[in-house]
Amino acid sequence: MTRKYFGTDGIRGKANTFPMTPEIAMKVGMAAGVAFQRGKYRHRVVIGKDTRRSGYMLENAMVAGFTAAGMDVFLLGPVPTPAVAMLTRSLRADIGVMISASHNSFEDNGIKLFGPDGYKLSDELELKIERLLDEDLSGYLREFGDIGKAQRVEGDLYRYIEFAKRTFPRKMTLSGMRVVIDCANGAAYKAAPAALWELGAEVVTIGDKPNGININEDCGSTKPGALSRKVQEVRADLGIALDGDADRLVLVDEKGTVVDGDQVMATIGQSWHKDDRLQGGGIVATVMSNLGLERFLKDEGINLARTKVGDRFVVSHMRENGYNVGGEQSGHIVLSDYATTGDGLISALQMLACLKNSDKPASEAFRKFEPVPQLLKNVRFDGGTPLEDKLVKDAIETAEAELGDTGRLVIRASGTEPLIRVMAEGDDRTLVNNVVTSLADLIGTVKAPA
């Protein structure tokens, strides 16, 4: 079945434009409410959101849909995505909802759905909701006495903060450490600074004044420049940048240098392997992770399993094969001993624990490998299937032969935009640049069939 609403990470788009309209949001509430009712008990849903202005509009629409379908709604307000996943399980809810477009700018928004186990929905459940969205749902409307109730809940953010703090080593504190946290003017602007401070750190906070339209604006994990400058200004030991819904992180060492998700996975993977905590024999990353990471892990006796791009594919492989560490170069880090989805705060706490144990500055402790030269170019196309073109296929085969055993080529269509992503990496920087540029230029000339 062709997907009309769901993409690679829930439903996402520009606010007040299909599919991010109040009408669709209400139907998603009704459809999900219908899909998850499995008995005669009072069903419940938890709804969180980030700090986008449009979140209020979509939240109210979803409340109408869920309550019309007979579900009780618990409104969490602005909370991180991993808090929604955790609280869905903790509150024994049937479904969890996060209203967020993650690292996108404020004009976008999205809807992420979690099952009662705190994991994102399977393809089967998403397709079931897709089918319901195109049906007439009036037959599912409950009679007056069975309409659901909605209430705002207070204090559950602090339940998440305590949960995150418990993942930090029990006998360790952050006393004596100065940490800068960039909350991206997003969902973790209260939770992340509080958790760090309560664990003993001296905390300098930026990106903590959301106004509804400044989420991810020149801040956060996708734009760590402000964090880098602040770390150097206040001479901090470490900088932590979250994205708008706090399910990913990027770090900045004491010199202002960015530490990406690959270095985070290398650090945690090595530490857990030495402590005999690493499960599955290795870690799970995507095809976009740097070849340098793969070589480092191999030298450490750690396997690297690769999946398609997207944290849902990482989590699926982890669950099926018994891994407990996985993630993406972009900073989605999944530590399944603690969480069912990427959690920027918990990942940051694990890195802080590694830093304390290392007795080295972050610039040394977190530089586990030298990344090989890597280049990514995005090519926009107007329709058709450029990657099926014979000239493109032949050029890809030639490029792979040129890179040989010292490099990799990854070409894929974006799951959210009309883009072909061309990425190559290898020891020869000039060859990598030539391969990516020539392939991107060629793909750009392919025309859609009339």
C-alpha cells in the first residue's frame, strides 16, 4: 500500500498544509483511538509536544479526535520525545503521541505515535491507521456517556527527569564540571538543565527561551556554532546540543570542536564493551556512519551492523538481534538498556560518565578515530526514478569500482523530500569529491518522463 500520510518518522509537513491540518490531526486521533482499543476498560493516551506555536492547534484537534473515539487524554505539555515514550509505559497508556517536527524549523510540525510498549509503531499499525484515515469514521463516534475525558497533568516532567538521572552511575556526580546545554528553544528547555544541575554540574544554558517560532533557529544540534562559542567563552568542560524534541544530541569539546553521533557511539560502545555491558557483540548504525567508525570498532573487537537511514530501522535491528547500543551520525543515539527511542539527555549523561572516568579533557576522551573524508550532496528531482536510468546505473558501477576497498558509495532517495542523496567516503579525498560531484551532476540531468 502506498503511504499517503506516514513518512519515515510519523506524519510531518508544514503547519496548516496537508497533512498537518487540524482536520487531519483530529482524524489521526480518531483513527489511532479506534486502532488501539482492545477491550472494555478505559483506554488512555498521553500527548506531548515541543514548543512550536502550531503545537497548540494540533494538540487540541487530536484531543477532539481521541475523546470522540472514547479515549481519556493526558496532556503533558512541552516534553522531550523520549519522555513521551517513557511515560506511555509508565502511565500504562495504550498509545503515546509526540507533536513535533524534530530538528525542522518552526513552520513545520509532525505527529509521532508510540505503542503501549513505548516503541514507535510498526509498519502494520501505521498502514492500519492509514486505511482508517480514508474511511468515514462517524460510525466509531461514542455516545455521550462514553466520550473520553481530557486533563493536563502536572509533575510528569519531573518523573522523566528522575528517570534520566537514574541512568547516571549511582556513586558518581557532576560536581566540579562546567557544562553548557543548548536546548534548541525546544522541548527539553526545562528538563535537561534541571537534570544536569541536580546531578551536581555547574550549568550554563542557552536556547532555553522558546517563543513559538524560534525552535532550532541558529541553535541546537543542527547548528552548534552558538554552543561552540559559549563553551569557549565560559571555559566549559563540555557542551551539549539537543534538537527541538531532544531525541538527538551533538557534543562540543572544551576547544569548541563538534563531536558527532559516530564519535558518541564509538565512545559508549568502547566503554560498555570494556565493562562487559555491550550486547549483541557490537553496535548498530546506518549506512551514513563514517568508515572510520567501522575501522575503529573492528580494532576494538566490536562488530558494526548497518541499516537503512532512520532511527526506526536502527531500533528494529537492535530489537531483532539483541543489541543495546545503536544510532545515527546525526546524533540519534539509542541505548535500549534505558530507553526505547533516541534520548539526547540520557546519551549525554552516559558521555559525561565516560568523561569523568577517563580523567582526560573531552577533546582527547571523545576523539576515538579520525573520520575518513566524506562528502554528501543532495540532488533535487522533479519526478520519475533517476536511479533507474541506465547512464546513472553505469556511472554508479564505475564509481564503486574506482573507490574499491578503501571507500564506500551510498546513493539513496530521501524518504521525506524529492531528493537523491549522493554520499561517498574514502581515504582519497580528491577521488571522493570527484565521484560525488560527477554522479550528482549526472543525476541532475535526468528528466522525468513526459
